[in-house]
Amino acid sequence: VGEVTTPPITSNDILLIISGSGETGSMVNIAQKANKTHCKILLISANMQTTLSRFCHLIYLIGPMHNNRNVANLIPLGGRFELTCLMILESTIMELMRITPVTEKEMQSRHANLE
């Protein structure tokens, strides 16, 4: 999103937004604009009732991320949320590869090559 080479979003697209707080200003702005295109908006968040959630068709709730005294809280800041998102997204890719004919080689051909 936001790159000049990114094709315009349409009503046939899905926008995935990841925001632990559900209040990230830049993501709220993008969701507002995307909502006008009638695309489907999916949110991964640690909070359910947020500004972003008002624009979303589906919310994948991760949480709660509050501090209690257990080992999981040894991961500082938003690391636990970010690692959980990584596992969810990687698992989703694996499942899509299983149920569609798209191969890893084909995905690589669509991947950015100037990083």
C-alpha cells in the first residue's frame, strides 16, 4: 500500500490490516479510503472494539496482550503480537499452497526483487 507500483484497490480485492491497538492512525486512514472502494477489509488486532474494527468485514482477534506475570511477558513491547501474526500469516500461506495450485516458485516470481 502506498507504493507507486501498487495497483489500485478495487471491490474485488482484500485488504489485510495488522494493528495491535486497532487505532494506528495511518491504518485508519487507509481503511477509510479502502472502504469507499467496497473491497473486503480484514483486521488482525489485539483489540476488538476499535476505530479500525468499524471498517472491517472480519477481525482475527489475538489477545489479550495485557501484562500478567507469566513467561510470555518476557517478550518486550509488541513482540508477542508480532510473533503471533507471523505464525498466523505463515500458516495461512501454507494452507493456501495446499488448497490452490500456486507453487512456491510462482510466489517467488511475484515477490519484490529490489529489497
